[in-house]
Amino acid sequence: MSSDYKDRKYKRMVGFSFALNGLKEVYKSERNFRIHLLIAAFVLIAGFLLSISALEWIVVTLVISIILSLEMVNTGIEKLLDHLAPEHHQAVGTVKDITAGAVLVASIGSAIIGIVIFLPKILSLF
């Protein structure tokens, strides 16, 4: 193998390990991320039990990915702002509120999507 190939492979592995470290950090430090993961696990189990369609799986997977990613972006922005401005600034608080609001909007949207996908299947059981 060429040295260039090994270098690229090594860089990918290092980049992947940084990403995993980020996941571990947000899991350890953010209660909301853990809550979203728990909800995602229940949704995935419900998807298997209720035999959702391939298209529904795509939507569910996309929604879960969006929520978890937004939670991570929100956490990253909060940690950066806390580092840059440890004392309270109104502008920093506003930015934190906006990013938290983005997670809330996506969470509400995902709940609506979950209702549309799962409620008819649950009701058909009775």
C-alpha cells in the first residue's frame, strides 16, 4: 500500500475517533441528549413491533438523526459560548435561547410525525 493511502486512512480513523469522543461527551454531559436517545430507542422498538413501512423507517431515522444532531449542535454552541463569555451577557443568553428553541421546534415536529406514523397503527390494535 502506498504511504498516501495509509495517511488518508489514518486521518479518517482519527477524525472518526474525534466524532466518537464528541458523542461520548454530549452523552455524559447533556441530560436532554440522553432523554432524546431513550425516546429514540422506544420509537425504534415501536417501529419493529408495529411493522412500519420502508418509507416510514426513512422518515423515523431522518427525524431521530435531526433531533440528536441539533441537540449536539446546541450543546456545542452552549459550551463554546460559556468558554468565550463565562460571565453573563444578554446576547449570549439570547443565542442559547435561540439554539434551544431550534431543538424544541424540531422536537415538536418529530412528535407530530410520530403521531402520524404510529397512532393509526396503535389504534388498529384495538
